[in-house]
Amino acid sequence: MAYTATVDDQQVSCGEDQSMLDAFLRAGVWMPNSCNQGTCGTCKLRVLNGAVDHGDSPADTLTAEEREVGLALACQARLRSDAVVETLGGAAGGGITHPLRDLMATVLGNDDIARDTRRLRLALSEPLAFHAGQYVELTVPGTQLRRQYSLANTADEDEVLELHVRSVSGGAATERWIFDGLAVGDQIPVTGPLGDFFLPPEDSDDGGPMVLIGGGTGLAPLIGLARTALSRDPGRRVLLYHGVRGVDDLYDLDRMAELTTVHPAFTFIPVLSHEAPAQGTAHRAGLPTDLFVDDIDSARGWSGWLCGPPPMVEAGVKAFKRRRMAPRMIHREKFTPATD
Ligand code: FES
């Protein structure tokens, strides 16, 4: 059984067991989204008429009052009748929506790159269109478990995906799969692209300075974003802070050095929170969000990009606002705990 959702002048068929978000994105109709797990509230929409089942929508993301006035989480809600809905967020930077797809991928590489960190390279069965900064979901073989990993790729790298994976103690996807047994040649189901962590379209990108702050493997999408921004404007001022606990957690230093050589206005700042930097290195001590406040007097006209653990992202938002960055220029991607 399927129902029809109408949004603006577009009609989308939604399966009975399919979230509205899944149906919209597969149809190539944009809907704001981030966590796809009911925790961020980005996909909230208004049901103007029609019936929905709110499924597992958490009460702290969608309150009883919000349900009363017709709001719903598109990533959790299923239609129970035809419906007319309106999204609350804007279009995806006014740009292109790449349809959500299911593909198979073959593991090309699964390599240690830092402490408890792997680089996974996946050759897709066919190219996948995405925006740099978006993420994909991997399905753990033999289970229904899905795990989300950001792409470190630029959009033209659409045949081999690069993911950075940190081992989670006891994790079904990391410790018990990717770090234990996943081999070159294995086949993995991949679903994507998802998320709204990407640059505005080139014709609406203001081209102003950018600061990107990543914690741990939060570096991955920032690599794709920074390279995309620099390919649009090779002289753009781009600061990339990578916050980690110790020097053994750093990776891709050569890649960053290469970018710095090609783009003199690009600066990479590795930051150690739990170790004193060794003499003669460019590593800095502290928290990247604090260092940004120390380094930059005013971020008016800048855009800011944050990816990592929630406390780091929240500290980054405060740091950017303190330096007068406009709230609409602040973009964030929080690590969300895996849900089974
Ligand atoms: S709550 Fe639906 S995308 Fe986050």
C-alpha cells in the first residue's frame, strides 16, 4: 500500500513502511535532513492535511504540542493516508538534490591511518551523485544495522568512496566488523547520499573565508568541503582545524601539506587536546574551538563548518558567534550515537 504526499507542486509516493524522508529523497525531492535517526529535528515538517504515524519520534525532538499542531519528523513518520505537507527549512542551498539510492560496493582498501582509525575505500557498482560533505549508510552484513559515515570525497570522485572510521569499543559495525574481518573484495550495501552538510551551489556561494573544525574522524567531510571550496576559488582563505587527543590520532598530514603548497591561502592546524606538542612541529595544544577565537578577531562574512562530537560542535557554534559569524553561515554535523 502506498500513499501520496504533496509538497508544493510535487507529488511523492510513500510506501506504508517507508519514512516520508526516505520517499522524498529517493524521488529526488529535497527535504532538509541531517541525522536520519529522529534526534536533530532538521527534517521537521508540517502536515497540512492527512494522517501520519509518528513511529519512534522521540518526545524531546517532537513534543506533544508539536504533534497537536500537525508537525512531524519526516525521517520517522509514515503516512496513513494521502497528505499535503510543507517543509519548514529552506531548499538545499537552493540547489540540486541527488536522489537517495541503494548500491553495492566492493572493498578496495581498509587501512589503519591513525590510532583506532581506518580509511575505507569502496568501489561502487555504479557512480553515485552526491555533494561533498554528505554521508552514506553502510549495512552490517547479516543484520539490519546501519551505520553512517561521512564522505571525504569531492563530488567528481563518484566511483570510489572514502570513509574514515573510528573503532568503538564493542561496536557491532566497527570493532566486530570493519576492524575485525572486513577484507578487500568484500561486498557491502551502501545507501546514500544523506545529510545537508554541504556547500551552497557555486552560483550562490559568496566565496568568503571559511573555517572548518573537525574532531577525530570529523575531518572526513571537511576534506571534501575544503577541496571543493578551493577548486571553486583556488585563492580562497580556508582554515581547517583538526582536533584530536594525541599525535597518534592525527592523519592525512601529507595530504594537508600538499593542499597548503598548492593553495597558499589554505591553512591546516592540527590541535592536540591531551598531549604537549613536540618541539619543531606545527601542532598546537588545546581545543580547536578556543584556538579559533584566539586566532581570528572577527569572523563577519565567514562561513563555519563543524563536524565531530556534540560538545565540540556546540563549543564551535559559540566560538563562531563570539567572533560575529552570522548564524545562517554556521553549518554543523554532529556525531550521533548509533541506533539499532
Ligand atoms: S530528526 Fe529527522 S533528520 Fe534528524
